[in-house]
Amino acid sequence: MMSKFKGKKTNNAKTNVKEKLRLSILGVIDNPSVLEVFCGSGDMYNKVWNKADSYTGIDKIKYFDKRETICGDALKAVSSIDLTRYNIFDIDAYGSPYQVLQVIISRLDRSKKEFGFTITDGSSMDLRLGRISKGLRYFTGINFHVAKKAGVLHDLFIKDVVAKIENDLNGVCSNMLIAKGKTGAAVRYYAFKLTINDVV
């Protein structure tokens, strides 16, 4: 479902669309435990994620507040910490979120059957220049890093990302919401619930 939301790419400010997307996921995941990657100063925690049963944020800047946070490189952090604690993953990237998403997907605790994802995809500017990030190439199956008119395929690439997650994990994605920022950066914000099917 295509959302009518309008959002802006800012440093965790004036982002009503981001709040609505996160609330849509919080409402469909039981016993929500959130890992927020690129958590910033805590705007989404204060508006939404404080309602979860548990929460951890990751950011390269150390914030001294009431949140449990990890200070460091996001990709290294999601590659090394215990991800079995979490069933909601919020990746709020300025650029491409897909290398982080790839690591998270590869390390999911599949004994859990339901997960929520909220993703900020800021790769539009690179795509308009024909540059396709390593992470996005993994999910789309594209094996070259430069392609003319890649920018017009952004929304199709997002569908490819979700389809690969479903295929790789034998799952079904539902409760999909996607919004496009109204600034020139054309950031995509999207959220979905992943249900992993039992292996017969």
C-alpha cells in the first residue's frame, strides 16, 4: 500500500511520517523489543520506541540519556551484538541502509516467527547519479555498481529488497507502508512486518 505521507530528510526532527510508520509496526509485533540503528539524539525513542518492552540504540555519537545505547560503527555493531534479543529493527540511514539490513537479515533468530522493520532509504541521490550501493546490489541481484537511470527504479528496487527477504527467509511481508520525502533528496521511508513460515 502506498502511503500519502509526506516526510523530510532531517536529523530526527519534524518527521511525522517516521513516527506513523513506527507506530504501525509497534502495533503488530507482540512483546516488542527494538534495535534502532543510527538512533540519533532519541527523537523516535521519545515519540514511539519508549512504548516497547525493551530498546537499544546504535549511533557513532555517544548520548548520555536514559536509553540503552551502543556507541560505534553501525555495521560492526550489528555484526557482533546479540540480535536474538530483538524483533523490531529500525534502520534510519542518511544514505543506503542495505548493508546493515543484509547483516541483520542474515543473523535473525528464526525461532521467532514475526519481525518488524522500519527503514529510511536515503540512496536516491546516488541512484540518480547512476550509483548502486553494494548493499542494494545484494538485494536486487544487480552485479554492476553504475547504471544509467537507476533513479527511476528506486521504488522497484525496494520491492526487490522485500521480495528477497521473503524468499531467503521463507516468509511473508505484510503491513507494508511506504512514503516518499517531498524534498529534492526524495528519501523513501518504509515499514513492514515479516512473518516466517514453518518449514514443512
